[in-house]
Amino acid sequence: MPNHRFMKNTFFFIFSLILLVSCKNKGTDKTGIQIEKVSINYFKNPLGIDDLAPRISWVMSSEGRNKKQSAYQIKVADSKEGLDEESSLLWDTDKTISSQNTHITYAGSPLQSGQSCYFKIRVWDEDDSVSDWSEVGFWTMGLLNEEDWKAKWIGFKTKDNDPKDPLHLPAPPYLRKSFSVEGEVKRATLYVTSLGVFEMSLNGEKIGNDLLTPGWSDYDKRIYYKTYDISEDLVQGTNAMGAILGDGWYAGYVGPKELSNPRNRELYGLHPALFCQLEVEYEDGKKETIISDESWKANEGPLRYADLLMGTGYNANLEFDGWDTADYDDQSWANVYLHEGTEAALEAYPGNSIQVYDQLEPIEITEPNEGVYIFNLGQNFAGHAKLKVSGNKNDTIVIRYGERLHDDGNLMTENLRFARATDTYILKGEGTEEWEPKFTYHGFQYVEVTGLKGKPDKNTVTGIAFGSSIPMVSEFNSSDETLNRMFENVIWTQRSNFMEVPTDSPQRDERLGWLGDVQIFSRSALYNATLGAFNAKWFADVRDAQYDFGAYSTFAPRPYPALVWYSPGWMEAGVMVPYNTFKFYNDTKIVEDHYASMTRFMDYHIEKSGETDYFYPENSWTEVNPKGGFGDWLSMTDKNLAHDIMASMYYQYALKIMAEMSTAIGKNEKAAYYKEVYDKSISAFIDHYMDVEGKFTISEDAYGDGKGYFEGEKGFTGHTQSAYATAIYFDILPDTLKVKAKKHLVDLLAENDNLPSSGILGIRQLLPALSAVGRGDLAYQILLKKDYPSWGFQVKNGATTIWERWNSYTPEAGFNGEMNAKMNSFNHYAFGAFSQFLFAQMAGIETKGAGFNNIIIKPDLGNRSLSHVKGEYGSINGKIISSWSIEGTSFSMKVEVPVNTNAIIYVPSVGDTPVMENGEGIDLETIKFIEEKDGYKVYEIGSGSYFFESKI
């Protein structure tokens, strides 16, 4: 007779054991999918957006291989409790069969002004196993309707306190408002913007970490507001809000003086203004709104002036302690006035606000002249200096900024031109005083301080580095320390110049969003940082700056309404940078938002080129200034590359990528049209400009004496490095001509000791073009040179950022005299465009199609002068790593591919020698062999980490 009690106990023991093992495995099994990172329109938990159909993206991780998402579910509710209890869901996708994990468009209940949205995500893998729910994320909506705004534009007119100064520098106004809070606060949201730039405070504390808010826009077309959650900062009873307003881009000095004589300021308006609205929601359901209106008080304060280009002046003796707190008596303050404001649309700020990202301590202090102290911060960057001093009342400290020193140790400031770049602090004489300037920024490595009563130390000056808060997502290193420094120089240059818009330089009187520089650098920039939001914001500036006849302005924003200035090769950025952004993120919304503008631009090009078979013969651009546009700006050739060759190729490339973008958003007829024009253009262009040997030839006589062209007296040619590199890189030549173009390019390099001569319009193309035609060895040789002109030469001569010119400095000519005063920047990213080669060719990380869903990893080992290269790119799907090493004839490569992607891997390998993976033969069950080609064995892999070894 069976022992039922024994069997029952045995059953429970086995069941418990299974349960224990199951729980243990669940806790330690990391092969399942986890959701690691969630974003809304490229941001984590954004506040105050005005996008009625925001897009959700997520990154997944797993220690398993070949992990795929087969389905997802998103739930959105208007409160965290509602999400937990599923009682007030705004959207539930249910289980949706889809592998898409980026740009999922919200399609739930219509979103309302001020609404909070909480959400969570889970996914199913390739085996239909479901993940845990993600952490709860959220976003909030801004004020979506005109009637939601109750605020008024207010301002306070201040005077220039130094009428003897030829510059007009009025004092920034201080504004304040007391208000009462009675009851338990559930939520308090501040919506704020300004004409000019603002700093808001509550009860004596600054609100948020942003600088130079709300950024720069065409204030006649759109103005951005920022949203801050201050729910935890209000106190019961009386509170006080404060605001300081700076002229910023709205009323301050902007750009080179010669572009806007006589004042070069007040390009949008005369006086800054504030527009803010605080909405307080109490736990009992009551709501209260505090707005900017006539009840605010205003005064001048210790800030005597604050200008982006000129600097900031501050008199600590004029401080009014506690001016932005509830206890302050503002009876003596004046009333604000109602500012006329702007008719522009109020929009939620869509970009990356400017924030501090680093602080630098001096590495050396020198005294080139008595009482003149120079602080070397060891790194060129954009920001300002924080001062820590003690002294007597009314002691005046003057701070000047420069990128380099003269041979005698004094500060070099000639290249600042019209920008004064000087901060002044007047002490109150009370112990140790610390001060940071507001509403200005400088580009510098060296800080000159005068007015100190005693010897300074390294605490006297701290460098505060800031820029747009774009996530920097990539790393690169190699066995060559100079190359590593070159990459670091690119990163510092990008951070310095991605300052609200992609500027050309942070130090002199320019700082404009030049299109030519950013189109050359944009792929490098996209490898380095997450730029979806930053670029989308700037594309609106590009549209606002576009001329009615279709051409894009040479820079955006365009603060000079009467200036008509455009150039081939520059203006194509209005198509090329959106295209590059689309390719990196598979973001079709960026294409759709910008498509009408791009179409107008292409219509202009097609109409202009239509009479000459859709290309540009010599002397086609006589209407622009300078003639032909800027051409291959700052090239080192004896003769100018014919502007019209580059104009034609940039136009043709724009046609090609417009066809691709049109297809991506379903405009197939337009795609076919652009392809048809492209084919005609290429055929006519080759017939006109290329001889039977594939050499670019021109009719130099067509340019006459060159008058009206920049450096037209040099004459013109079609036979330059940039011409052939561009034709190869843009892939506009048939194979037979590509082979001939390769020969001309290689020969030209040999004639120049394998040193680059390309200017801004051609430099990006040079190294990738060589790699594309099988001369990666030559690309490496050029890249790693330290002779003049080269990137290594810059490093050898003290560069910590990228120089504007190949000859910005040479030991023989120094800073090149008058040229230095006219145009010389040591922090200018255009020539930093080589860095895309580090990721796309050296590490070999590329995308097939758009969005790095289908990844290509094909390292070009060049001349094998490097023993190690590692590229790490933070794609929208997650981290992609390609790291390779060479030791003798042994090659090894570590690869990491994100969940929900696959990759084609090119493993360098010779002959019949087998490729090993993790020390064993290739497992063809999980790794698919495709082919052997051009010295590579090619495999297809899914997500995961891999280690390949081969013989080369």
C-alpha cells in the first residue's frame, strides 16, 4: 500500500526545489531582455513639451546573443498611481507585434496643457518571453493654447553707466515679485521665457541649472519658453520670485561688426523683457496663477553690464542682499513697464539647454609683467572664469581671456577682433569674495588677471566650461597618443561650439551658426553625441533664416534681415545635416518637418541649373558675394579649386540624398524626379569637366582676372585633392572614372609629401575617399603625420582644440600677423571632420540603411601602423563597440552589438587560415558566414559580445 504521507512530502520537497531553482535562475539569468534607457523625443523625463504626438524610444540590454524584440507594450496614464492601478490610462498599446524600439509615436487620448504623463514599457523577445516592466518614466505638457497664457511681457529700462565707453552696455535689470502660498502644494510649474536671456530665482535660490536661457531664435518668428517644476521649493506663506535679464542675442552685440554697422547690437529689439507664469495646484484642488505683470518691481543692481561678446561688469558694493527673498523691502524699487513683447509664436524649447559640464584648475600661473598674472588652464574651451579673491573695498579686478600667449608670455587677444571679452569685478572688501560672470561666455585657455593686491594661487581662478547639454556618447582610443589627443581636441571643440547653435568659434566677435562648417562636421558630431534634439531645434533656425527665393543663408539664425548672403557648399547644409541626422537615428519626423523647406531649396537649385543641363559650368555664381561663394575655403593650393566644380558636386549630392529622404517618407514621385535630375546632372557634369583620363579640367579664361572672387588673383584649377576626394566620397563617378580619380588623388598627395591641402569644403571627404578606393594605408599616413600642415602638427604645437586654419600658428611665422587679427580661431571644428574617419573607417562602425538597426563593422587597418584601435559609439539602439589589435600577423577584434540589431562583420583574414571566435571555431549555428572578399571574411551576427581572431 503506497505511503501517501511520504509521497506528499516528497512532492512538496521536489516542488520547493524546482521553485527555488527557478527563482534562483530568474535572479541570476541575464540572458533575458532588460529595458535600460527610455527617452521621449531624445530626453529623459522632459518637462513642458508641446508635441502632441511625442515619440518614445528605449534601449535594451542582455548578456545573451541574438536577442530580438518581437513585441512591445506601452502604458501611459495621467498619474503614477493611475499607472500602477491602471485606473486612468491615456494609452495602452496592448501587446503589439513589432520589432520597433525607437520613435514610437504616442497615439492615446488627446494631450492637454499642463498634463503629466507617466508611462512604462515591456517587451517580448524572440522566444515570446516577456521582460519586466521598465522603470516608470514621465513627461509633462507645456501650455498648448494661446488662451492658456495669462502672463504679460514686462521690462525695466536701464542706462549705460559708462557713457565714455564707446560701447553701449546698459545694466541688466533685476525684477522681483512677492506672492503667497496658502495650502498644501500638489504641484507648482513655472513657465518662463524672455526677450534676451534670463536667470530666475525663488526664495534666494536659482531655478534650474540652465545658462543663457531661453537660447537663440528668430524672435520675430518663434520664441522658446522653458518649464521648471518648483513644487518642492515653495514654502507656506510668503514667497518671492526674482529675475535678472541680460541683453543676450536679442539686444546685445552679435557677430562681426562689419555685418551690422554702426552699433552691431539691438538686432531684434532695444530692451530685454520677461514673460513668466507660475501655476500652483493645491492638494484640495484649488489652483492659483502668478504671472509677470504690472505688479512686479524692478531696479538696477550690482551687474553693471553683461554682454555675450564684451563680458560682464559687477560692483559688489551695489548688492542688495536677499533681493529675491520674501523678507526684502522693495518699496524703493520702481514699477516695471509693459513691454510690447513679440508677435512670434511661443513654443516649448525643443533643444539641449546650455549647462556647465566641467571645472578646470590652473596648471600654471605666470607673471609676465608686474601685477599681471596669467592663469593657464591647460585646455582651450568655452565658458568663463570663477574668481575667488580678497582685498579692499572698491579694488577692481580685470579679467581678460585668450587662447594663446605671445612669446613674451603676454596674452594674445588680436584674434578676438571686436569682442572685448573682459570681465570686471569691484570688491566690497569683506573677507573672501567669490564671483562668476553672468550672461556672457568666452573662448580661452589663458586668463589674465590684474588688480590683485597679493600673489594669487590656484584657487584664485577656476575655469567653468559650459555648452549645450548634449549627451556625449562615444569614446575612441588607439595605440597612438597623438591621435588620441587629436580626438580629444575634436570633443573639446564640439563642446565649445555647440553653444545653443553650432557656432564657428567661441572667442571672437562671430559665434554664428555657419552652415558650411557644420555640414562638414555633422557626421563627426553625430558619432560623438546624441544630437537629435539639438539638431531639430537648429533646423527650425535654418528654416527661419531661409530666403524667400529658396537659398539657405550662410548662417542660422540670421540676425541681419537686410543681409542676403548665401554660398554653394554652405547652403547645402540645409539638406545634408538633416539627412545625416535621419541616417543616424532613422528619424523621419525630422525629414517631414523640414521637407517643405528642403523642397523649396531644391526647386531653387533646379531652376538655376536648368539652363545648363542641371550642373554649373565655370563662372556660374556671379550673383553671390564673394563671387562663386566661399569655395574650398582655407585650402592650401597654389590655385583656387574652381568654385563651380564643388558647387555642382554638392548640388548633385543634395539631389541624391533628397531622393533617399523622399522615399523614406513615402514621396516616391518626388524621389523619382530627383533621381532623374541627378542622372542628367552627373552626365553633363562629367562631359564638361572630366577629360578621358578622368582629370578635372576647366576653362580658366571663364573667370577672367578673378576679380570679385576671394583670392581670385591666384587663378583657378579643377585638379586638386578636394575635387577628386569629393567626387569619390559623394560616389558620383562610374567605376572606370573612379579608378582614374583615385590615381589623380594619390598623385596629388604624393606631390605634396602626402600632406593635406584641402580646405573646409573638401577636408571631410579626403580620408574616407582614400579608404573607399582601397588606399586606407595612405589615409593612415596622412592622419598620423606631424609635419606641417597636419592635425598632428597642431598637437605638436600645443593645440588642445582644432584650429580654424592649417597655419593658425607656425613656429616660423607665429600667429601670422595681420591675418591673425582678421581671422584666426584656435577652437573651430571644421577641420575636425577627420574624426568621422576614426569611427566609420578605423573602427569601421557604419549603418546600413538608417538608424544603426543593421550595422556594418568593417575596420580599415590602413598601413598597420597602429597596434590597437577602439571605437565605442552610443547609438540610439545602444552601445556599439569595435575594438581591434594587431600583434605580428595575429589579429583580434572585440565586437559588441546592441539588442534588437544585427551586424555584418568584416574580419580581416588571409587565405585559408580559419577565423576563431572566443578561442574556438566559428559556430555557424549562431554566426552566419556570408563570403570572403577583399581580404575579409564576412559574417552576419546578432546582438551580443564577440571576440574574433584571425591571421593577417
